[in-house]
Amino acid sequence: MAPPPPPKKTYPKVQFAYDAIQPKPSTEPPLPTSYAAQNHVPNPYVNSNLTHEKIAAIRAKSTMVKDDNDNDVNLDYSQPSDLYPESFPHFVRGRDSLREYLTQLFTTQIAIYDGAMGTMIQNYSKRNKLDEEEYRGDKFREWGCNVKGNNDM
């Protein structure tokens, strides 16, 4: 039987100037640079008004089918701001700031927000070179567009 390994030598922790700074509790996530996010402006969800040239080019290449009356697909998801009373306890699209709602949710309740699954699939596919058929599986075998790289499915 082999003798046990010698105990590891421990060293004292080096103290730096920033170790003495007391952490401040976060009241909200770091603000992005956009005006709307910094000022908590709700998203109106009127996407048909977006006229940037890149957005127009993507819409022109869209394969989404028009309805029976040859109308374009509805891109707007706005709601009247008075649809729900102010006391309504949940997020109301177009009236409330999603940032304020999430900040309030995470600071007052236990909440789980997981976004790592797509990253895990991407890392797995880098190592194993997944093909379109492997992304599709049985459930999306007859799907009308490519699913490779669409990690939100």
C-alpha cells in the first residue's frame, strides 16, 4: 500500500486594495447604452414601423406566408396601455418597462433565469460537428426551414 501524499502547503492570502472595498448591493442590472433602457421606456411592440435598411432587406427575403386576403404577416404585438388595471400584478407588454419588472421580480422573489442551454448545444456542436439531421431529430424532421444553429427550439 502506497503511503498517503504529503499535505499541501498553504500560503497566506495576498490582500489587495480592492479587497477592502465593501460590495454594494445591486438594485438593478447594469444599464445598457440605449436611451430606452436607461430611461425605462416600455417597448411599444409596433415592429411594422421599423424601417432600417437591414430590417427591410430581411423582410424582403422572408418566406413567411401571407394570409388568405394577401395581407402581410402581422408584425405588431402592441396592446392598449389601459387593457389591464395599474394594480395588475404581472408584466403588461407596451405599458411596463421589462427592465423594471425583472428587477422588481429578482429583488423580491426567488426566481430562476436560465439561458445556458443554447450555449451548451453550441459548444457540443463545435466538438462533435452536428449536422442538420441531428439538430432536427424526430420532432422536427419535416420542419420547413433549417434548424441547425437555432438553439431556441
